[in-house]
Amino acid sequence: MRIGIVTIFPDFVKVVREYGVIAQAVENGLLHIDIFNLRDFTTDKHKVVDDYPYGGGPGMVMKPEPFFRFFEFFQSNYGKAYVILTSPQGRRLDNKVAMELASKEQIVIICGRYEGIDERVMKFVDDEISIGDYVLTGGELPAMVIVDAVSRFIPGVVEEESVKNDSFYNNLLDHPHYTRPREIDGMAVPEVLISGNHEEIELWRRKESLKKTMLKRPDIFMKHEFDELDKKALISLFRELIKDAR
Ligand code: 4HQ
């Protein structure tokens, strides 16, 4: 997969490809991340990317010409891409959206600054994505968040089992995790995890996932489709409840 990011702060965005599993994916050739400096697509001496808004009002607007020149350049060098604008008006990023984006061969993310971008740039835009209902100073952080969430769904970037176990994958939150030591400050690792009984461990983890999701995110719990293990886990949970009540 190839991801292009268009920004006036390339050094800020570059770090997204320099750490952890994303850096490994880039190294292994699973993922190409190209970062484009919008100012490289200006033609004037001062590389101006903003201008005053028609109609007046506060702040500045990103000029259309550098974007027009960028897309001309991109299309003739890399071909067609799915173009995303980061915007509070967009559809909200979640795992489902991230998975959908991961299926694209090429995406380009435009990072806005100032009050916004000249509306005529929208002719290049296929999708608007928001990372949440708060106002940021620019689209760079949303672009990095999108790259991170999308990368995890590119086959080979993280272990498939790991993706399936993660929070939200099947509308449940992740179960608790433990590592050594077996005891710290009087707190022991749950016995079942040391038992070596994989069926019991799987059941315990699912029970913990169900419990946590019910209590912390009832909204996503209500959307969950229950499978056989869920049913077993819920019955076991209720058994424990009844036992404790007696
Ligand atoms: N922006 N999710 C870029 C956001 C935002 C968000 C405000 C986008 C500023 C220039 N983008 N403009 N939230 O707050 O994606």
C-alpha cells in the first residue's frame, strides 16, 4: 500500500514512519509513506500557500493552486489515489473505516491548516474523515492517526491474531493482560492464566472482555453479535454472580 501525505509541516509528519511496527512495515516494503511539502508545489518566490478569504472574516484560507499542481504531479507519477481530507465535517474514524481504507491500493491525505482550504480543491477529494469532535490547529495529527490505524490492517504489519484480539475488532474491548512476575505488591496473576488449560484461558478472557465492555462501553456491547464462546462465557458469568449472591 502507498500512502501520500500533503502538508506544510513535513518534518512534523515524518515521524509517523520512524517508530515501531509502522517503521518495520516501511522497511519490509509492505507500506510506502510519501510525505509531500505543499510549498514545493508553489511557483512564487516566497512559496505562499495561504491567502485572504473572499467575503472577509478572520484568518486565512489555503490557496487552491498548490493543490491543483500537486494532484497533477501525483497522478502523472503514481496514478489514481483515494484522496482523503481530514476535517471535523468528515465521517468519524473507527476500526471499520480504517479497515475499508486499508483495502485501497493508494491513498493521499491532505492536511489542512488555517481556517480551511479553498472549496474548489474538493473536486479532488473522495472522502472526508474526522478523528473526533474537537477542533485541532491542523490536519497533520489526524493524518498520522489515520496512517497508524490503517497500517494495522495491512496484511503482515501486525500479526493477524493480534488484530483479531484487539479492542473493537468484534465489538468487544480487549481482555486484561499480565506478564512476569507472578506476584507484585501482593497482587497475583489470575491462577487460570498459569494453568496451561487453553480452553479455560480462552473462556476467562472472553468473560473479562464481556464484563469490561458491558460496564465501560455499553454502547458497543449492545452492537455485539454473540457467538458460541460468548454464550458459554455469559452463562459462566451469571453462575458466578448467583454463587456470590448466595
Ligand atoms: N481539523 N478530525 C483541519 C480538525 C480535524 C478533526 C481542524 C482539520 C482544522 C484545518 N480533522 N483543520 N477533528 O479538527 O480531522
